[in-house]
Amino acid sequence: MDAISLSSLSELTGINLYLLVVIAIWSLAWKIAAMWKAAGKKSLAWFILLGVINTVGIFEILYIFVFSEMKLDEKSRKKSKKKKK
């Protein structure tokens, strides 16, 4: 089985080679940021999902700005309930 090079991928998809490189860098940057955040929160399930699912950064951006913040809200509610007691 032959390995697919960027130039052959560019020819197959009809997308400019430079655009493919920019998309790959964009996706990788968001993936690293999201996985870093999931690791910092010790969330193994999210870390694995972020590593496996490739959506050109969309899933990673949602995790960083939506899903990870939802966890913070739940933790802050629990802390405020403990302080009231």
C-alpha cells in the first residue's frame, strides 16, 4: 500500500497544497490546546475523544469554550454549596 503524500492528497481533493498545510497546522494547534486542557483537568475520556476525532478544529474549539467550561460551572456550584453549609 502506497503512502499518500500531500501533493497526491492535494490532487485527489482539488485543494491547493498550501491550503492543506494551513488546515493541517490549524487543526493540530487546536487539537494540542484542547488535549492540553483535558489533560490538565484529568479528563481521560475527553483526552481520548479529542485525540481520535478529527474535525479540523471544530470539536476542539467546542471543547475548549463550551464543554470544559460546563465542568467548571458544576464545580463552582458544588463549592458554593459547601461554603453555605
